[in-house]
Amino acid sequence: MKGASSRLPAAARAIIAGDHRVLARTITAVENGDPSADAVVRSLYPRSGRAPVVGITGPLGVGKSSLVNALVGRLRSLGQTVGVVGVDPSSPFTGGSVLGDRIRLERRADDNGVFFRSMASRGAAGGVAGATREVSRLLDAAGFDVILVETVGSGQVDVAIRDIASTSIVVVVPHLGDEVQTLKAGLFEIADLFCVNKVDLPGAELAKRDLSELVTLGGRPSGWSPRIVGTSTVEPTVGIDELWNDVLAHEKFLDDSGERTQGERRRLSSEIVGLARDHVGRELMHRLESDPALRRLLDDVVARRLDPRTAADRLVGRGRRSR
Amino acid sequence: MPMARAARKAPIRVLIAKPGLDGHDRGAKVVARALRDAGMEVIYAGLRQTPEEIVRAALEEDVDLIGLSILSGAHMALFPRVLALLKSQGGHPIPVFAGGIIPDEDARRLKKAGIRAIFGPGTSLEEIVATAQSLARHSA
């Protein structure tokens, strides 16, 4: 057990040095659950947690990819480097996917200040892929100043971005529904900022007003009151500077209020428990399948001689004794 | 259980891009869809991509395969440029296949230059998918 920073794996050193090819390869390995990425991911963790991670979520077709492109342009003009992860859905039938978030990206091909990675959801629910958190963390450790994570077109319960992003932008467009929609639980609850995109369309004022009413009904327990920005990504763009300034205002609020640490603790505890649960689950599944005594347990449940709850108790109890 | 198998095995990642200035992307979209249905992750980069943009996208996305579609007639200028840039980036070579309106004589020269397969009008999607799978398998 050497200190994490003194003996970094070669790939980790390459990523820190700005080698985008090694970064891309490592991302693939993380996505595929390839054990070769394990040491890199572990060793780079201490270097993450520096960049704001900005989530861009909202229903399909509201303009998330165009907004990401506009934000990338804005950030580059400010001299900031940007890592982007764009998630699109995988087919539940074939596992295939068409990843189209890149299509809106406009940047100079020789600009090393932007790294864009498309990612398929690979069966994960909640709006992001299982590996999105670790990949955004790799981009952070690679030294990008800002990380943008674009979710799949989200439904009302797709709130997993909250476990990854320090600031979540919920993007809507005019005529998505009446004000009752804004009262419903789920997606609208996680917004640190609301973005009414395509603000040049009729109905934009009404949409902004409905959201303002939602916000005045009560902010977050943290005391943050979500801001509402109207944007258009059609040239000449509208509201992009304001949107970014509001992201920065929220990031500053996180620091000033102590919410950043609170949020990090909440996110990381759920990550640790999730990883541990996967670990223990795999181990128990292995035992259930390989230990003859435990296989009989399963036979008993199948034959209705035993109920699943009692079998689970015994599975865990037996696991403890055999240690 | 084809679904579980597809989820466990790492999917083939393929970049589909249109170099050049024509706006006819129906062919590229049909191929993207067919590769998706064959279980691949298709990064669709869209229209009017420069060779530099295509190569950068291929590296960032760490694809196993690149498919280029072109109908403008500029393939003799643009395809070799993509190949040259890929080569100059080092690393293991990413196989490139192409489709569009490409005369036989040009196709012969492009294949000699390193384009692995060229599909003209009327090629079946089955043939494109099978070729893509075999190219990706052998590049890994």
C-alpha cells in the first residue's frame, strides 16, 4: 500500500499529462468494467473534486446538445477547458445505440481544450450510464476546468444526474404542460437552475412564469432558490452568458453555505454503499449458485417449502458463520 | 438470451461521419440505424465534417471502426486525408470503410490506399453489417 500520488500507474500519469488517447482508452475500459482500468480509477480519485460538474437534463428534443455546444463555446471564450459526457439510450432489444450528442458540437478540430465523449446508457435507468460518474471524475482528474454531463432525454423520474453533478440544469421548452406539471415530484425537484430554451418561441413567457411560481412556493431546504433563465442557441444566441453566470452563482452558494461538503457526503455515501452492495450481491449470488447446501435452500423456495425472506436470512446468516 | 449477452459483451463502437460538403445524409442514417440494430454503439457525427474533426472524434470516442459516407465526389481528396491523419496520430490503426457514389477505378485506388471496404448504391445492409463486424473484430 504505497501513497496514491507517489506511485501512479503509467496510464494515470499519461492522463494527467494531457494524453487524450490514453484518456479515451481508459474511459472505454471503465465503461466495459475492464479490470485494467481499476488501478487507474483508484489512483486518480484524489485528483478529482476540483471542477464543477454541471448536469444538463430535460426531456428529449428540448435542445440539451445545442445548449452544451453553446456553453462549450462560452467557456472556451473565457479560456476554460471543458470535458463533456453526452449520454444517449441503449436499445433494450439489441444493446445497440445511436449516439448523436456530438452532432451539435462546433469547435476547432485542433482545440485540445475540449474533450467530448458520447456514452450509451447500457441498460441503466435514471438518465445516465452506470459508468458516467467515474468517467466524469476521470475528466476532472485529467484537469479539465469544467465538466458538462448531458443526460438522455429524461422523464419525470430520471434524476440520477443529481448523484453526479454539483449543479443540475433542468432544460424545458414552452408548451411542455401546464403549471401542475411543475408541481409534480421528480425531475423538477432536482433543478438548481431552470433553463427555458427556445425562448424565441411563443409561450416562453408563460413557461418562465409557471416556473417562477414553482420557485416562490418554496425553495430547497438548503436555502437555494433555483434561478430561471431563458435561452436560445440559434445565432445570435440568447441567455448563454446569464446561464453560465447562474451556474457560477450556484457553485459559489455551495461553497459559502457548506452545501458542497454536505452534497459530496451524500453523493459519496450512496456511491460507496452502492459499490459495496454490488460486491456483496455478487458474492452471495456466487454462493447461492456454488454451495450445494445453499442450492437446496433455493430448491425449497421454488417448491414453496420456504419463503424468500427466510431463505435470505439464512443466506446471510450462513455466510457469516462460514467466515 | 440475446439481450443479456449483448449487455455483457463490450459493444463495437463505430463512428459514422460525412466528410465533404454534400448534405445527403440519408444513406449514412440508414447505415447508422442498421449498425445500431446489430447491437453496435454508433457515434453519429453528422454532416460536413472535416478529416481533422473526424479523426479527433474517432480518438476521443475510442471507436473500433470508422464509416465515411460521401456523395460530393471529393472522396479522392478527403479519404486519403483521413487515413493520413489517423496514421500520424499513431496507436493501432482504426479500420475505415466507406459508402457513397464512388467510381470503380477510384474505389480500387482508395482500397489500395487503405480504405478497407467500399459500398456502392444497392449494397445490402446485411453485407454492410457483416463487413463492419468482421473489420471491428479483427482490429481489436
